[in-house]
Amino acid sequence: MPAARITGPSALGGSRRRFLYLAATLAITEFKLRFFGSVLGYLWQLVRPLMLFAVLYFVFTKFVKIGGSVPHYPVLLLANIVLYTFFADGTGAVSSMVDREGLVRKIQFPRMAVPVSVVLTASFNLVLNMLVVLGFALASGVEPRWSWLEAPFLIALLAVLVVGLAMLLSALYVRFRDIKPIWEVVLQVAFYATPIIYAIETIDVSQRIREGIMLSPLAAILQQFRHAVIDPSAPSAAAAAGGSARLLIPAAVVIGVAALGFWYFDREAPRMAEDL
Amino acid sequence: MSEASPAIHVKDVTKEFVLPHERVHTLKERALHPFRRTGSDVLRALADVNFEVPEGEFFGIVGRNGSGKSTLLKCLAGIYRVDRGEIRMRGRLSTFIELGVGFNPDLAARDNVLINGIMLGLSPREALRRFDAIIEFAELEDFVDLKLKNYSSGMQVRLAFSVMSHVDADVLLIDEVLAVGDAAFQQKCFDVFHRLRDEGKTILFVTHDMGAVARFCDRAMLLERGRIEVIGAPELVGARYVQRNFERAQPEDQPPGDEDRVGDRSAEIVDAWFEHDGRRNDVLPQGEECVFRMRLRFATELDNPICAFLLEDERHHPLFAISNEDAGAITGTHGPGDEAVFGVTFRNVFAPGRIYATPWMLHDGGAPIVDRRPRLVTAIVTGLHRSGGLVDLPATASYDRMSERAEA
């Protein structure tokens, strides 16, 4: 048995397997906690987006009537809300390192397991919610198409973005405690700056602004999801952005955020136990 | 596994903490005062610590609060990164730090055991397989489905200790497990220590209980301000620790004021003190030769004054009194301005704890009082042995059977 050098904590902790076990176990226990933690359990996870959906649907089809002309608007709205909920829940990892202070200060383990587990929990939710969306879509007359196969790829892309943000934000929050309120504001802005409750082609703004919105990776992913899954007649992300080449920007943002998040978390991991 | 390479090898380890005077916590503070220099102190928690622990050794780490014990353990556990130096360790590590392993209060025992088992290096399947044994050891069979937040602190510690002792580690780092838990659990800990010892595990054990150090440890180490003060036999380290502890405690417990001072002051007791090891000392190791001295200054002519001192314990029990007459020392005639020192050498047989000395001086014949300064001096008697009495007299015991029994 060779003597191993103890170098202190790190993001992945030397052992990939332990990292995976730990991230998965933390995510599953957290999910179970939400599932069995209250009387209605998982229903609450579903009720939240559904209520938001019901309210928005009512407002935007009965009063504001921006949904009327959009094909399959209810399905689009629900799918968007579900995807956005995943984005918001996953990046809710912002306070995860601080919340797990008890663990971080007492045991050496791959630190990155903590924010990743939060994203995993959010993705379990996403999968269940997506089943609801699927049922709703089929019931509403959306026809299955081969382009549905794009959906897992788009969700994976979104997940990469969310993991990157989760790592970046959770590591920043250890040092700067106002990251959390700032991020909550950003999430709120993102909700309205992204075509979630409206369809990109229906809003009364210049073409430049429409194309600008598509530079956000969240908007581009949601737009492409709509085109591929719900309504093939809706503009694809490339069309809405004004050319495939312009999609390189949101793609670069996703990769950049993921790389930055990993780099920063990896850099901060050894000192987190002291900075908490 | 060769004997030559130790299980734990710590070389020149230094760990410093930067303690800012004013912690910048928010971006706003950063933005508003970008150039404000927040002063900071560097706290050197560990300074050039070097030691090795051979495989299978039970190694005690003692030290006062803030001496760096926990920092050292956290560096060994890989929770802190060392600033300088190197730590090498052989085999799987299990830790019990700061009273536990960090449970999630909202989860039941099963999930917490699973998470902590994985953190300590088990696979999920291994962790689940050991769950029953862990719960049984912790005696929590009836509380398996209870959330951890509803556990008493003693139950949580039992569970944490049980997890850490069930992960098949080769090296165990244990911090202050004996500080909590009832007598039955402490006994259980001791049983585990014995078992782990027999299995040849390497154990680092941080405690304030010198009895436990003497009982279990093969060797021990005393840390003081981040440095190794002494490393060696547990008894030696324990004695030094007790001594150190009281040396520092001293300034906070100055002897009471001089209000009760009485006498006609035809001579004064200007100073009094204990000596040990040939110098003034207020720490007196039990069993060793100690001296009490008082310095006198005469204001008038005085013939054959009587000098005496009385020792008391914390509860004002008189322990011992002696005068120059009892000891056969003659004082003689003194004039104004004369000075003298009266000393008593005695073997320190007192029980560990604080003692107080009252020096006094009387006119020839026993009255009136010249000067009496109650409880002027105090000292700490240090020792590991505590018989419960006021003194620990050197004693031998014998037992002789007076009749033979019929069968062999």
C-alpha cells in the first residue's frame, strides 16, 4: 500500500467514482426529501409550475390575448415554464455550499458533488414534469415527429449551462453573500427577457432586438425546443437569431460559462472549508 | 507492509489563517470601498510540525484550546490544505471531527448513514450492507426512521461514531469523542478503541482526558501554539499538559486582596512565594520537593518573632501549618531595617488543585500578631492521580492470607 499524499480538498477529490456516488446519493436523498417530506409530496413539485401556467395562461389568452394567434400556445407555455423551472431550480445551487457547511467543514469529499447534486435533483424533477408536458402535448393535438429527438440534446445543453452556473455561483457565494439576491433578480429578468410567456415573432419590437434576445442561450434553447417539439412552423433558433452563424454566440456562452464555472470552483474548492 | 514506512508522515507542516479585521462580505462593500485596506492578522495555527506515526500505533494529541489540534486533524483529514510542508498517509482514512460527520437534520438515519458512508469511502452498496451493524452499535434501532433533527445530541454523536468505526479504515482520526455521551457510550468507545488497536489500525486521538491518553495511547504529543512541545510517553506528555494548563490559567486567578491583613506591623511580611525546581513557581507538581518562603522587613526592635505559614485548599480546609518553632529554627534579635527570609521545604503530597498559603508573624510567646496576610499566595498542585482525599500520601499496601484453604 503506497503512502498517498494528502493535498487537501479539491473539486473532484481524486476519485471520480466517489464523486459520482456522492452527487447521485445527495440528489436522490434530496429528491426523496421533497417527495416524501410533505403530505402531497411530489404533487407540490408539479403544482408550482402548473399554477404558474394556469395563471399566465388565463391572463394571456383572456385579457392580453397575445397567446391567441400562436399555435399550441398552452403547450408552449407549459413547456417553457417547465424548462425555466429547471433553470431556476438548478441554479438555486447558489447557496448549496453554504447550506452544506456542516459537511464541508467536517469531511473531505469531492466538493463539486454538492452543486452538481442540486442540478441532478432539479433534473429528476424536469424529467417528471416533461412527462406531464408530453401528455399535455399529445392531448392537445401536437403530433410526434422525428425532430423530437432533438429534445434530449437541447435539454443536455441547458443542463451544461445550469451546471456551469451552479458551480460558479455556489463558489462565489462562499465569498460574496449578495450573489444570491443578485441572482434572484437576474432570474426574474431572464423570465421576461426570454420568450416564455410570449412567442418571439409576436412581440412588437424591432428585428434587431428579437435577434438580440436569441443571443441568450436560454432563449435560443427554448426557441429551438419549440420549433423541434411543439410547432414546426415556428421559427427555429437559427431563423430567429438571423442566421446559424449567430447561434455560435449562445453556444460559446454555454461552453464559456461551464468552463469558467469549473475553473473557478476548482480554484476555490481547497479553501472553501476555511472561508465558510 | 514494511515497518520502515510509517502510516502517517507529517513533514514541516505549516498552516496559517488570514484573519481580516473587517470582513468584506458583499460586493457593495467592495464596490464602495475598492481601495480600503482591511487590515488582517496572520494566525499561524501550525508551525513546522514534524512527526511520524508508525502503523498500528495509538497516538494521542493533546493541547490547550487553540493550540492547533483541530487544525492539525483537519489538515490530516484533507479538509484544509496545508500552506507548507507535506502530509503522507497510507490506507483508507476515516474521520470524526468536531463532534460528528455532518449530518443532514432533515434526513432519517438511513440516508445520513448512506451519505456519510460514501463520503468516508464506501460504495452505496457497502454502506447499505453495514447499515444494520451501524445502527445496532449506536443502539438506535428504535429510531431508524426518525429525522436526525429529532435526535438528541448524544444520539447523533453515537451514530456518527458508529459510522466512522464501521468503514474499514486503516487510519482513524478521532476528535473529542469522549466529551459527550454517557458513561455507557464512553465504555463502548473504549471497547472500540481496544478492538481497533487489536486489529492493528492506526489511530490519532485528540482529547482533553489525560486518563484516556494514559490508558490507550502508545505515544502522545503535546501541541502548544501550533508547535510540538513534547512528544513521547503518554504519562510524560500528560504531566506536561496538566502543568502547562495551569501555568496559563494562573493570571486570571490572582489571590484575593489583602483586606484581611491584621497585625501591629512592628515587622512586615513584604513578600511570599512558592518555589519549585530552584525558582519561584506557582505550579507545584505532586510528589516533588517544594519550598515556601516569606521575606520579612523589621520596623522596630523585635526579639525572637515567630514565623509561620498555613496551607489551605479551595474550601478553606487547613491542610498543613508549621512555624519556625515547630521546625526548630531560631529567629533571634532584629533591629529597624533588618530583613530576613523564612523558608519551609516540604514534600508536595497534596491532592491536585489550588492551594492557598497564609504567612504570619507573631511576637515571642505567641501574641500579639505582628503581621498576618491571609491567603497571600496561591499555587496549583498538578498531578494525574486523584484519590479524592486532601492529600495523597505515599503508601504501600499488602495483603496476607492468614489461613490456607483446604484444596490447592
